[in-house]
Amino acid sequence: MAAQGDLKLLGLSVSPFVVRVRMALHMKGLSYEYIKRDLFNKSELLLKSNPVEKKVPILIHDGKTVLDSSVIVQYIDEVWAAMGPSILPVDPYERATAPFWAAYVDDKLFSAYVGVNKAVTEVERMEKVSETLAVLEQLEEAFAKHSNGKGFFAGDSIGYLDLAVGCHLHWLKAQCKMFGVVFLDAGKTPLLATWAKRFTETDAAKEVVPDTDVVMEYAKKRQAYRVAVAAAAASAK
Ligand SMILES: N[C@@H](CCC(=O)N[C@@H](CS)C(=O)NCC(=O)O)C(=O)O
């Protein structure tokens, strides 16, 4: 069994991508030094570790840097394969398709719901809400196909795809409270709505997922920051 080694994680607690990695570390029973990144100021360590994208999460294992949440989860699963449950599916077909869906979620779901927060007009916001709902309908179909009638995408317990989708749930919930839109409607996406409840009740989610109020507060600060940057750019012209 691989030794635990020195593990550091640079993160931002509300980030879905950081939640994804922290849940994986929790599932494997790994302890790590959690270095929180400041809201809007990036530390030397962050800039040095991820000079290309300047994004978190960043995992540093015995001095080696691993970037991108999906890659980090895969790395954790492979290095500590003998610890805790397997996160990536063992079945070759499921192992090949789970990363496809994870990439789809990060590309389409993330940009759609972030757009809900960023929208300047109600029309724009409603477009982004529809886009988010359309992605969730696709995921309802994916869930029906991959869960094989069980409780999670991965079967009886959470796995790679559950982490990939579930790490975004706290943002959907926060936006539901902020804008009064229901993203996980038991009438429209019943499987996903039940799965989401199950996901939030897992030990790993309870340990890591931030409270909705904390997410809402961050979303408001982030939006105010965007508006201030845009105003400063406009007045400099
Ligand atoms: N594809 C990356 C995305 C990571 C990402 O977008 N992280 C955001 C936080 S949610 C970030 O650090 N953004 C840079 C910033 O906020 O300036 C991953 O999966 O790790």
C-alpha cells in the first residue's frame, strides 16, 4: 500500500472542483494540509504551482504538483488504490464513459449555472437557467443508464461520476435560494433529485460541502467584484 506521504491541497472551500477533490481524499481516509486560497489574492505558492491557469485545486504530493480536479481524483484513486473504496469504475466500459460525462458537466453545467449568477438582465438569467435545466435533463438520462437501477451513478455508493456531478450541487442549491429557480425538480428529473438528496447525506459530502449561506455570500462578493472590475475598466477608457 502506498504510504500517505506529505499531502498539501490548495483550495477555496466553495469551489466545486475543490469539493470534488476533498471528498475523494475523505473517501480514501487521507489526511492533508489544507491551504485556503484568499478570495481574490493569489499566493506565491499558488502562482508558482499553477502558473498556466492560476486555478485551484492544486494537490502537492511529496513536492510534486498535480493539477485539475478530475486528474487529481484519478491520481488519488491510483496512488492509494488499496485504501478505501475504488473511485473510478472497475468495469472498462464504465471507466471509459465516466470521464466523458465528467468533462461534459464541467464544460456545460458549470458554465450554465455560473452564467445565472453573472447575468446582468433577467432575460439573460432565464436563458442560463434554461441551459442549466437542459444539461440536468441530459444527466437524468445518463443516471438512468449508468446507475443500473441503483442509488448512485457508480452503483451502491459514490464514485467518480457522483463526485463529478455532486460537487456542483451546493451551487445549484445556493442559486435556488438566491434567484428562486428550482434546478432539481422531482417532476422533471426525479432520479437526479433523489440522487442529490442521497449524495448530500454521504459522510464525505457532510464533511466537505459548505453551507448554502456561505456559498451565497461568496457568490454575491464575486459578482460585486466582477462589476467593480468592469466599471474600473470602463472608466479607464
Ligand atoms: N478544470 C479545473 C477548473 C478549476 C477552477 O475553475 N477553479 C476556480 C475556482 S472554482 C479557480 O481557481 N479560478 C481562478 C480564479 O478564481 O481566479 C479543475 O477541474 O480543477
